[in-house]
Amino acid sequence: MNKNKFNELLKKADLTKKEFSVILGTTAGTVTNWGTSDREIPYWVESWLTLYIEKQKFEKLKKAIKESGACN
């Protein structure tokens, strides 16, 4: 994954690099350096962010269904 794709996925996930680093338990500097000539983006980041984005969609759907009373 290239840096542009990484930034795009972070945006879709509604996460900043700092927020993502906190979730991962690493420093913001580490995440910021990913995609530079010094550091490749880890192979697992794309799938992790994709699953995170999908989870957000399902959480929104679950909330909407619950609020509509369709489950009662």
C-alpha cells in the first residue's frame, strides 16, 4: 500500500495518524513516518483499516435499527 492509499483509508476511517497511533499503542511519529523512504507501511495496515471502516458501517446500521424500534 502506498502513502496516498494509507491517507485515504485513514480519512474513510475518520482517524488522524495520532488517533491511529494511540489505538495501536505506538507513537504518532512512527505512524507519520510510514510510507516515507525510511519506513514502509506494514503489510497488515490496509486490512486492519478496511475492517475498521466496515465495523463502523455496521455499528451505524445497528444503531439506526435499534433507534427505529425495528427489533422490538
